[in-house]
Amino acid sequence: MFATKNGTPWDQNLVVKRKLHPLLESLGIRRCGLHAFRHTNGSLMDRLNAPMKIRQERLGHAPGSGLTLGIYTHAVEEDDRLVAEQLGEMLCPNVARLAQEKTFARSEGVVIQ
């Protein structure tokens, strides 16, 4: 994918060592290899609710392959919290309202028991 001044392909390990790692360090991002971008792509497509067919084609996986979800899609902590909140609201709709009322009352100096 990358060519040297002579037109020969760069060694993948040199690209990672000399280009990617310094770039990630300057951005304050933890070191990783090129393969991490496939995992990121799979996880971001999941957050966008992209159709599975699109995800599999972009990642080069066969239709019906378990690789796409099982290996290349990672749960995001923020999404996990959001789902927990939504489930809580479904199961106990009054709890969220009561919590908001208590928070408001505390900020106004009102005591609710």
C-alpha cells in the first residue's frame, strides 16, 4: 500500500515502527498495530447499526461468518451504560423521574422523604 522512494513496497513493520507509533504517541493514543484499524472499523460500524452484509463485505468476511461479531466487534462501555439506563427506564419508569425530582429538590434546598 505504501511505496518507498524507489517504488518498492515498505516493510509493514517499518511503517508501524517509524510512522504509526510516532503518530499515535503525538496524538496521545495507545500504541497498536495496523490490524487494530480493522477492529475499530467493525466496532464503529456496529455503533452505526450498519447492516451485517455491509460490515462483512468491508471486513472481507464470508456471509454468515461469526468473525464479524465474534472477533471484530467490541462492546463500548458508553453503549453498555446507555442500554442499562434504557432497560431501567422500561422496567421502572418512575425511578428516573423520582431521581430527577430528588436532584432538583437538593439543588433548591428542599428536603424530600
